[in-house]
Amino acid sequence: MKRYIWFFLLLSLSCSGDKKEDSSAGMIEGYVQNADGTAIPGVQIIIDNSIFFNSNLSTKTDADGRYKIHIPTGSWYAFAIHAPVYNGRQYRIYLHPDNAIGFGGEGATRNFVWQLTGAKPEPLSGYYGGVVTIDNFPGVYLDVTKIAFRFEPQGMLIDGSEGGVLFRSATDGYQILDLPIGRYKVTAQYGPDKLKLRPWNTEETFKEELIFDFEPQIAGNCDNCFKIEYNQ
């Protein structure tokens, strides 16, 4: 009888040891940082179920930019959403994962970095940068692809870094994609002629220089964007 008791006791200790070695299973963890390596606290981490709609887990990064969540069996993706305030506006920005591949209930490590430009990996779509949409004043019709826009940063960009002057055109005829979010002074040239600009769908006076911030959201239209109207 005593032999049986010792056998089960040893078996129990062996099993508990296995569990201790497997303590990392069922855990998603990582860190979030700026492009310069600075930790970002308070970033929302969403662990989204890839099969069941609106079924997710959520937490925020700590003071060191780290997070950890226990996850059940399932199929998951990890996302990080930063909500910085810039020039009085609050933005909602997806951060770039070091690995965008989904994972199961065994757990994984997913780290994120605040990237100002570039294409978002699947299952997301679009770009990390802002979008500028171009429209014309009624009766003024130009080949938008031939309008040269110059964007000059006014102060630091949204992540606190220093931007540079950008020269872009609307290659698809109506949008300029993936500009680092910041405050800009924009001018436009059509051949030898300077165009006049104003915010779209307003009664503001057209000017050769327009200073703007990206809108965090234009309801039913776009996020992190700005719409410009041009005139001759």
C-alpha cells in the first residue's frame, strides 16, 4: 500500500513540474516602442479572434511599454492602437508589428513600433501615414496628376520627430497617400502657375499657402486625412 502511495506522490510531482515548464503556453506578450526605441506606455493592445466577430481581449502597455495577456484556445491576431494628442486633436493610430502572422492558444510574442509611413500588413489594409484628398473648385478642371504639391512641416511630426519637405502628386488623380502625420504648409504648382488652395467644402478664402492638420476622422469618409480644394 505504501508503495502505491509513493508512486502516486512521485507522479503528482512529475506532472506539476511539467506544468511549471509549460508556464509560457497560452500567453501573448511583447513590448511597444517609438522608432527611436523609447517605450510607449498606455497603448491599447487588442487580441482579436480571427473566426468569431467582435470577440477579443484587450489590455494596455505598462510604464515600460510592455504587456502580457493570457489567451484561451482559438485563432488570434494581435494589434496595437496608439491614441496620441497632437495640436489639440486625438488620433487613433495602428502600430507596426514585428510579426503580423496569426497564432493559436499556445501563445506568442508580438512587439510593435510606431511607424509613420508604409503599408499596413494583412489583415489590416491601407497605410500608416495620412491621406490628402484633392478636389477642384467648380468649373476649374485640371489634370490633377500634373499638379505638384509641396508639403513643409510646421514643427515636429506627431511622434516628436523632425520631418522634411515632401514633394508629392496625386498619381491616382485624387489622393496623396502615406504622408507622415504632422502639421504642414502646402503649396501647389501647375506648370508655371501657382494654384490657390483652401480646405474642401468650406467658404474660406483661397490662398497660395495653406497650413493644415490632418483630421483624425471625417465621418463616413476617412481617418487621419485632409481634403484640399484647388482654384486657379
